[in-house]
Amino acid sequence: MQQREKSWFASSFKSRLQYLGPDPGIPSITEELPKDFSLDPSAGPVDAFCLLVLDPDQVDYLNLKTNTRLTYRCHRNLNGEKCWTPERINP
């Protein structure tokens, strides 16, 4: 819960307002623009805001501009710390 609140306040006020609007990805039933919403800048996260924490062990990165692809794999060093090793692979 603390990390969720920390992430909430780390985002801009304008970004936080988006969580009060209509559900994204659903067809709009009206031509009207969404109404302005009020939000106390010091208020904590709204119910629609959730924090998702991922702990990946592999990341595949593809850069289409440079046509490069890297795979990063996670392993633990002798101290038990996570280390990432990149490997360049064909796109």
C-alpha cells in the first residue's frame, strides 16, 4: 500500500485526473467531451488506480529504428544480487 501511494504522488496531477474519467477502450455513448473532474491534490490514490509490480527474469528489447534486438537475462551474482546480461540476437 505504501508503494502504491508513493507511485500515485509521483505521477503528475493531470495524470491522476485520468483515473476519474470514463473507462478507456469502451465505445463512447455520447459526443460530449468528458466533464472536468475535481480531485484534491493531497488525496491518496483513487480506487481505479492500482500498482502492478513485475519481477521479470528475461526482457526482450526490439528497436525497430535501428533494427537491433537484445535479450536481457537475469541471474544472481555471488552476493545474491540481480545482474542483467544482454545478448544481441537477430531481429
